[in-house]
Amino acid sequence: MPAILPGQTDIYALTDSRLSLGRPLAVVAGALLDAGVRILQYREKKFKAGKMLEECRLLRRLTEKAGACFIVNDHIDIAMLVGADGVHIGQEDLPVPEVRRLVGPDMLIGLSTHSPEQAVAAVNAGADYIGVGPIFATQTKEDVVDPVGFDYLDWVARNIELPFVAIGGIKAHNIAEVARHGARCCALVSELVGARDIPAQVEAVRLAMRQGLGQ
Ligand code: 3NM
């Protein structure tokens, strides 16, 4: 298991080739990891399985070298084949107990949630951490639900023991507020992989998050 897990205080970066300004995955992931990102999720919606497997093998190597946690979005088979630390699934995917049967006791299972009912169900189903979002409007995810704002985040922070990760429209300029609402771990896509200067952006985001946490 990597030293850091989703839910612990950190930023959580997700890949997205459409937003990466044409840079190869190895360059983007390398920049994120060199800048100190320690939780990385591979998220590609439109690629063929063979390409995803190849890219996840690459990310597994890079994250292993960096001592970072590596999560694969949606594709349980690929997560298992590359020895990822975790798999992240959505409400429409296989039920968590069935995913657990496939991946075994050690692989982390993250589940996206958008309401208190879904959060409680995730806990009861045995998820290891939950995504909480979208906090703000986002164009990154297709068929995304309406922003849940801070109401749902506040509720999770008060009522749910499971580690949670805030996501959706989080940027350097608003992450401090998200942290002040109880999110110790924040996931970002466009703000990080879409930055021209990824190391500078990681630093700006981290600084703002620390301010929000009062550190
Ligand atoms: N999941 P950005 S929102 C992948 O609410 C994802 O579960 C969400 O992208 C959820 O940081 C989202 O560019 C996209 O807004 C987040």
C-alpha cells in the first residue's frame, strides 16, 4: 500500500487527455508526480481497452517509483491487471460488494456519490472512500449531476466516517473554501492537467488548500 491514501490530507489528480494541451500522458503524469502529487487516478472515457492497459502500465511504473497511490477509473479488469492500488467507480457501475469479490480485500474501492442516501449506501456496501461532488459546476464530466454545493459536503463532513474526496470544479481560487468546509482531500482534473505550468499550478493549489485548512 502506498504511504498516502484518498481521504488523507492531499490533492488528488485525475488524468484527462482531452484537457492536457496535447502533451503525452508520460509528460503530464511525470510533471504531477515530480511536483509532489501522491494520489493519481487514470480517467479516460473514450479509449480502447488495449490503449488504456498500456497507459495504466506506464502510470503504475511512474507512481510506484514516486511512492504514489494509483487508482484506475471504472475499469476493474485493468486495475487488477496492472496492480493498481485502487479502482474508482460510479453509481451506474457494478455494485461495490461485487467489485470487492473481484478485486479482493486489499484493493481500494472508491465510489462517486452525490447525495446523503448514496453516501450511506456506499458505507454499508463496503466502499473504502467516497467522492463527494460535484461541488461546483464542471464541464469535465459528461452527464454530471447538478452541483451539490457545500450542503452535501458539509453533511458528509459531519456524518460520514469514511474517507472522502471533494470533486467538481475545484480550482486554486476556490479550494481554500472547499477545505474550510471539511474536505481534507480534493480532486482536480482541468485545473491541474490543463495547466501550462503544472508544477506551479500544483504548488498554487497546495498552498491555497493549506490556507483553507489553517496549516
Ligand atoms: N467526478 P474538474 S465531477 C470526474 O461529481 C468527476 O463525481 C465528479 O473535473 C463527481 O476538476 C468530475 O475539471 C469532474 O471540474 C471534475
